[in-house]
Amino acid sequence: MEQTSLKHKDDENKEAASRQPGHQKPARKKDDDEGEIWVLPEGPKELSRVFHRLRVVDLVDISEECDLNWTVFILQGAPFLEELNIMVRDHLCEMLLDDELRTEFACSMEKKGVDWEGGTSDFKHHKLATLKVFGFRPEDRAHLNIFSLDSPAINRMINYFYLTGTLILNALQDAMDRLSKMPDDILVSVLERLNIREAARMGTLSRRLWHIPTKLNKIVIKVNSFDPSEGNRSSITFDGLSQANAAMAEATKSILAARKASQYAIHLLSLQFYLGDEALSVAQTVAGTMENQAVDAVEFAILTKKRRARCTIYDVFLHGRQLMLLVDACPNAFSYLTCIKLENVSLNEPDFPKIFSICKRLEFLRLDNCTMGILFFLEVEHLLLSELEIDNCRFERVHLKWVPRLATLTFNAWVSQEDPVSFGYVPLLQSVSLTNIGLSWHKMLKLSEVLGNATVSTLYLNFKSEKIWVQPEGPSQLFPIFHKLRRVSLINISEECDLDWTMFVLQGAPSLEELQITVQDHFCEMLRDEELRKLYAYSEEKKSVDWEDGASGFKHHKLVVLRIFGFRPQDKFVRYVRRVIVAAVNLEDIFLHNKLVCERCKHKVPKASRSPWPKKQRFSLRNRITSGTNSFVAIHFPSSSRD
């Protein structure tokens, strides 16, 4: 019976280990019910043959009396290892401690460690990026010895030491000696990768590091760093959010005050905070800093204490009022901004022009769930604005009247029944990205009319696995706006759609060099309930679009790359690829990626549909695609996919 009990405890122990923070399903896992080491270290010559593909290793429940140096044999034998997780603990409630019972059940009475002679003296590892030690004790030299391993990747990623999933920079008193020997520029680089609270704590660990925070080129202070919910606004009270906001404001004041005597310029000052009374303190601190110090770029990410899904119409109007009170109270701070990110605000018609006139240095603007009342036009005039993002905003139309330096436009979701955007003077516009779910009342967009005077080099169109909302046009209509087009991505085309209609892009863009198409029904983002689809006016028509090829014998001379994500060995895909090969006479490479599946909805897609194709199937597909074309195009079947 006791043996059965011990076996049961062993199973529970393994299950508990699998739930530890940071645990991944490893390529190889070693554990032990009482921490005794039962693996014999071997040399690289013996291990490299079986470890050459090893990426993640977990060493679980190593006894606290063990040295850790022996674990380095895994690194020496696994040249491509990327993550090493070590758990050190004596799990007393699961260990057999009675000496008589240990003897009866033949538990080892020898030391629990293992002898190891160190192997290669000048060993270097070039792939390891993450080392996690659970149960770390800074006073234990046996633990610190493993940090002396000379791995360039560990030196760069020293901020990855973890104790039960939490950064332990404040516990590494002895290990800080190693950091202290690094040059200032490397220490600055390390601190800039931490959030501001961790960077400040790190500066208190050694006198050598006290002055490093005053040399930081980038100062990024986020209210999430002071928020116990880590930005999950639905799990914390308004009082809690206000406290986090106040702590962030105080930290901003303290950090920037310490920089007054610094001779080092700040290249980036990025601040994230909530709208509210505490925001005024942040703005005033920034205004004071800008008057006394050189700062190249200043960013405000202004959040609301309610997330988008919980905001009522009253909430967004209140947020808009709070924002304009902040702008009016501290216009100097906004006059220095190079980047603003706003969410969940409703502004009056004069407010946006006022913001544009005050923020004369503005280069980047993001609007998320913003409005100007009921279907107002947003007119944009700004000298320096180079990037504009509009996401789920309720504007009748956005008119880019005079934006001479605008290079990138991202427009996600619109409510207008007409063209959602129009272009005036935008001579430097290079990239346009349009994303929308085509509802039954949405207008079919003609790109020649939407883009108007804009001649872009990169175009992204995302259909969200629903109806195609672009109307194919002929070469004569498209050439004036497509003659500089080099790269086109048609994203999230529904799997029920034909692809032949996309040929209109090739026919209208004679300089196109790369065409990328993504075909997928993204189940976890699609609305599939029929009643809800009717309620929200989703289109009941077929999702594809009719197109008549009016250019028989058409040839394209610039296209060199065709990429299809979500390719399937079906006739419509094969027929389409053959059509492109015949038209694109200088095509060099075709990349056919298998079906795309994200982590959230992969259980809804058969495994066979997302696995790499066997060699025979790849050979058969090449024959089907190229047979009779006299083409020498290289056809690739990448095994990797993306979300």
C-alpha cells in the first residue's frame, strides 16, 4: 500500500511541476520525486547527436542540497537551446523524511548531487536567450555559479532571471557585481529594456549603478507598471486606477526632477496615464521638463478608466470634456508632443482643429473609438504629421486636406455609407492600410475614387473573413493611382471566395513586385450566430465579388514574388496560381503556406489541414501548377505559419 501511495505522490508532484509559472511543454523534461539526480552528465560529442534540435529544457525539483554546475552539460550538448528552466526545492510535504522508511523503500542514502568535471573550459553558447531559476537564493553560491556561464545571449538578456515568475533584480545582490563591471552604455541598454519601476529598483542595488538612470536615452513610464491588475481595467476599482495614476504621476515628477542636472539628452519620453485629476500633474511635469532639458520626442498615451466595451455614450462625452480641460489647463505640455494616442473620447467640432493647432510638433496620431457626435467629418491639416491610425471611430468621413508629410495611414473599421476617407494634399503618402467588416449597407469601394490624388507604394486591404468590399476596376481607372504600387497584401479573404478577382490589382499596377494573399476563416473573430448576424446587418450575399477579365493575353513584367497564406490543394487555388504564372512572365518565387490557424481556434480546424504537406503531395502540386506553362518559377512550401 505504501508503494502505491508513493507512486501516487510522484504523479501529483509531476502534475504540480507542470503548473509552475513559466512552464512550457518542453522538448525534454527531467524531474525527480525527492530531488536525487538520476541523470549522468555526458559530453557534447555524445549528446549533440540527440540534442541538436533541443530548444527548451525543464529541470524540475532539484534538491536544495545539490550544486547546479552539473546542469551546464546540457548547454554544452544542445547548441540550439533557447530556454533553460531550473526549479530548486525540497518539497517537504511530498518527501519521505523518515530514515527507517527511506531505508525500507531503498531511497538513496548518498548525496543527492552528481559529480561533473566541467567539460570544455572555453565553452561558449550562442543561442540561449532565457534562463529561469525557480527557488533562487542569492546567498547560495551554488546558485550563483551558474550565472558565471559565459553566454553572450545571457549577458544580453540578464533581465530574464525569474523567481516564481517575478523579476528578482532586487534579490541579486551578489550577481550585481557582474553587472557592475559592464560599460555604462551596456548598462543603459539593459535598464531601457525594463519598466521604470524595475529600472529604479535596479539602480538601488549598487553604488556603481546609482547614476545610470540619469543617462537613459529612453524614459518610458506606464501606468500599468503601478497597477496591480497590470492594465486589466475590468478587475480593479476606479479608486485603484486613480491610485495607480497618482503613483505614476509622482514617479514621473521624481524621475524627471532627478534629470535636471544631467548632461545627457532624452531621446524619447513616453508616458501612459489615465484621464482624470492626476493627469494634470503629469502634463505640468512634462511642461516644466521641456523648458529646462533637451527632449527629442515626447509621447502621451492617454487611457480612459473604462475600457471600450464598457463605455456608454455619456462616458465618451465625459472623456472628451476631460481631455479638453487637460489641454486647456496645460497647452505647453501638448505643444511639445510628437505622438498622441487617444481612446474613447467624443470631441466637439472645433476640438480637433484646436488640438492640431496646439500640437505643432505632432508626428504620430492614433484615435481609438473616438467620435465627433453623430457622423461628423474630421478634417486634418497638419504640417508635420507623418503617421495616422484610426481604429473603430465614428466619423462620416476623414478628409486629409493638407498633410504634406503624411507617409502612413491605417484605417480600421468605419460606419460611413460612403467613402470613409478622402485625400487632398498628401505628396509623401507611401502606405495605406484599410480594414473593415463588409456589412450589408456598406458601399463597395472603388480604389480609384477613394485614393484620388494619392499614389502609394504599399497597400493593405483586410476583409476580416467577410464580404469583399472592394469593387474591381479596369487598368485605365487604376493606373493613375497604382503606377507606383510595389507591394499589395490582401488579407483575411474568406475561404468561400474565389481568388480570380484579385487579378485586377495586377492589371492596374504595372510596377507591382510582390503580391501577398491570406485566405482564412478566422473562427475566433468571426460572428457566426445567424440571429446576431442579421441583427448587426452582416451581409447575407455571397462573400466573393464578380469580375470579368477584360484583358485577354495580359502580361505583367515586374512581379517577382507571390505569397499565399492558407493555400489548399484545391482546384481554385491551383487554377489561380497557374493564372498568375502565365501572366507574370518574370515571376521568380511562389511561397505557398498551409492553412493559417491561431492558438485560440486551432481546435476547430482538423490537424491534417494545418500540417506540412508530405513530400509526395508537394511534388504533385508542383506538377499541377507548372504543367504546360514552360515556367521555371521556384515554388516553396514553408512549414512555418503565422496568426
